[in-house]
Amino acid sequence: MFKTLLASLGIGSARIDLVLDRDEVIMGEKVTGQLYVYGGNVKQEIEGLSVDLRLQSHHAKTAQEMEETVCTIEVTDEEFTLRPGVEMKFPFSFVCPYTLPISSINTKYYFMSNLEIDNGIDAKDRDFIKIKPAGPIEQFLEGMYELGMELKWEGLSGKEDEYLQMFQFRPTDWLKGQADEIIFWYDTVKSKKELRGFFEFDGQFAGEGGDLADFLNLDESSGAFVFTREQLATRESAAETIRAHLKRHLKGLKV
């Protein structure tokens, strides 16, 4: 009876451990693993077993921390009895969609495993996973690096299937001395076939009027962009596509 009471308080209760085959996954690929369930000191009734994919990031406009559940993977919804000292193993798999923001400076992901215990404290386990880019977003980033852009900050706006991911770059080669920063926002939902969004350009004014121009935001420009998969086919073609786009929209650039 005393052990049962302690288990209901989470002491000597069942526990879980998600063991992933790898701790990173490319967009569109499957991540697999095993979910282990270990019996505690007493028999317990299990009502379900699931894994949440959780997202942590910063809001792109306010920089406030944000955290939410992206999706829930049901491992089993069948009730079963977990006896003391018994080990059980369940296969786990998850296909990473193309619609998610990628892991970056602020955007992180982890799996939260949930063991639902009848009349007890549910067991939890947390395992971080890195979501790596593929397709247009991967080649866009490669193109920016090819142009000598350094990624300084990153964040999100929106939620669930409506994310915009923002990347803030600082020029270290091309546009160095002409731009403080270049910001690209892209729609993650459409990123499998193309990259669509808008950009913001913060230039640098030389001379006595520079401080005033910066204060009045006269040196800022913005616009929309659509880059196709073909335009972003390689690192080199992506760089030329981005360069040509910025040159068209920012006539004052000395490039």
C-alpha cells in the first residue's frame, strides 16, 4: 500500500526513455528510434503512450521566447498493465515535413515523450532533435554564404502551419560598407517547391547626413521575392539569383 501511495506521487513510478537512432533529421526524411518503458515498484495501469514534437524559438519582432507543440505522434492508445521491474519497448518513427522552420540560432526542437498513468503522475522524457534544411531553403542559405553573408540572428512569427522564419544577415564581402544588415523572411509552408517572402535592407549613409537618414529610416528598403527551385539549384546559381534580385530592387547600390 505504501509503495502504491509513493508511486501515485511519482516516487518509484514507471519511467520512459526515447532512444533515437540519430539526433538530427533532414526535412522530408524519417527519424526512427525505440521508446522504452520501465516498470516501477508497483503495478500500474497505462492509459496511453505518445510523443510531442516541441518547438522553442524567439519571436522575430519582439524577441520574446516562444514554445509550442508542433504535433503529437501516438505510439499507442491502447491501455495496458505495466508490472514492477518489467521493461517494454515500442518502435518510434516520425517523418519530418517540409513545412517546418529549420533549426537555427534560436529555433530548436525536442521530442517530449508522455506516459499516461492512471491515478498517478505521468512520466516524461525530453530528447532534442535538429531539423536540417533541404531543397530551396538549403540552397538559399548556401547562396547567401557564397555572397559572404554572415547569419547574425533568426526568429519566427506565426504559429503551426503559418510560420514565417526570419534570417538577419550581415555582409562581410559583397555589400560590405553599403549595408548594415539584410533580412529575409520566408513562408515555410511553401518552401518545398519555392522560396517566397519579403526582404528588408538597411543601408549605410556616409557623410554628415548619415545619422539623420538612419534616424528617419530613409536608408531602409523592402520588397517581396519569389525564388524558384530552378533558380536555387546550386550554391552558385542561388548566389547569382539573390545578387540580381537585390540589384534590381536597390538601384542605389554600388555593385
